[in-house]
Amino acid sequence: MTVLVTGAAGFIGRAVCERLLARGESVLGLDNFNDYYDPALKVARVATLASQPGFEMVEGDIADAALVASLIARAACRRVVHLAAQAGVRYSIEHPFAYERSNLAGHLSILEACRHARDFEHLVYASSSSVYGHRPLDTAFREDDPVDAPVSLYAATKRAGELMSTAYAGLYGIPQSGLRFFTVYGPWGRPDMAYFSFTEKILAGQPIEVYGEGKMARDFTYIDDIVDGILGALDHPPSSGTNRILNIGDNRPVGLLDMIEMLERALGRDAIKIIRPMQPGDVRCTFANIDKLAALTGYAPKIDLAEGLKRFVAWRLAYR
């Protein structure tokens, strides 16, 4: 059976497609190749998949409900991994309607198509750790923690997607798993992420801006570990009518300045740091409790940040 993967030209989407193909699945990819960051990177990601048997790529918008429905019907998809979204916390401040279209209308398109699909089995979709808002560093975020005080529009749209999924699960019996991703990094990553943009500037001998006075911390999760969790969730659907929420992270938050030090060692160069205050929409820390996903799938992240950054730097120096 064919799995529909939205956001297939994206960082996580490409890696999910690659792993599904490696285990013998057929994959139908959907992406609009937008210019939030250089589309050439998205094209290059898809090029790594294009020659593999069982892969088909379609360029299109997830907010186009008719297109999404036609693709699921044509390929008789019973499972969907919905990763496409407008990403970025700070970008949402200047471009709010991009989030309305992609994260709200797009999510609704997927839900509508899944509810009309024949013998539908499981929708796995991307939520975000951003829904937790501001939290103390020493407390791991649990799925049943309050998520009613988003500090960015991006976070609000991700929480809205979870609520929409809960409604559709109850109304139409669609089994769903919403994955709250914690900061994902690694080869083929997104250039807007701090570790990637810091690398570019350090290589160019340019200063890096360290926001939050360097006191922020993130639960950095390596891409291979994230894919393990996504496919583990996909292979263990919940019962009909359930929208299951799962954290997917590393459970080991690392301070921003510590991350920069690891990156400097991997690059063999020192960064020129400019310390800045907190930016609107940012949170101080993220810290995933992953007990639920581990109990369900055996999920256990393997790659620590120092090793993951070495792998990212090796890819970056070879890419282009």
C-alpha cells in the first residue's frame, strides 16, 4: 500500500520517505516547494529519492482540498504522514496568513481527505513542542501538561491542528497520532534553524547573534532518531476515534552556548558571538518527556548532540 507523505521535500519529510522506501513501501510525496528558504535545497533532497522504486513526487499545495483528496483516492492511501506546514516562530510575526493557509486550511484538507478514504488506517501528523509555551528548564514536558498559553501564532496553529484532529477523530473515527516534535537537526536540515545558520556564519567568518542572552536550552533531536519515532508511531495506530498525542524528542536539553561550543569543535573554528535579548515568540527551553512513545514503540534516541553535529558538519562541508 502507498503512504502519502506531505512535506516530502522538507527536512523530516525526505528522511521519512527514504526510510519508508528502504523497507519496501510505496511513497507518494506532496510538497509545494515554497520559498520560505532556498527551494534548491528542497529540489536536491527530492533528487536523492527520485530514482528509487516506488516513489512518486507531486508538486502541490496541501490547502488545495480537491488535490489532496484526489491523490489519496488515486493511490488508495490508507496511511498518511502529514509533515507539511509553514514553519518558523519569528516568521509568523510578519507573515501570519501563511500559517492560516498551510497549518489550518492545509490540516483541514488532510482531515477531510482521510475521512473519505476507503479503509483508512492511520494519520500521523506533525505538531510541535511550541504548544507548551514558557516552562522551567528542570521540568520535562508531558503530553497532559497545560497547552493553553501559546506565545506565537505558529504555536497557536499547531495546537489548533491538534484540536481539529480530536474533533475529526471523534466525529469520523479516524485513528490519529499527533507528534509534538522537539528541535530536530542533522544532515539535509533547514537553513533557518540556529545550528545551520550558525554554521554558515562561522564558515564565512561572520558573527553570530545569540538570542536570549545565551540562556536558552533546547531538546535537540537527531534526524535518524526522529524517523525512528515517526515510523514507530505509524506502525502502532491507536483505536478508532482516537487522536493520540505523543512527544518525540531526545529527553536531554542542551544549553544554547553549549551547543555553540560543540559546533565550534566540529568545525574547528571559533564563533564570534553577539549576545542579544530574547526575541518575541521564543521560549526559554524545551524538554521532552518521551515515556509514552517509548512504551508504545521502544523509542530510544541514540545520537547525542556532539555526535550529531559532527555528522551535520560533515554533510554540510560535502554539500554544494
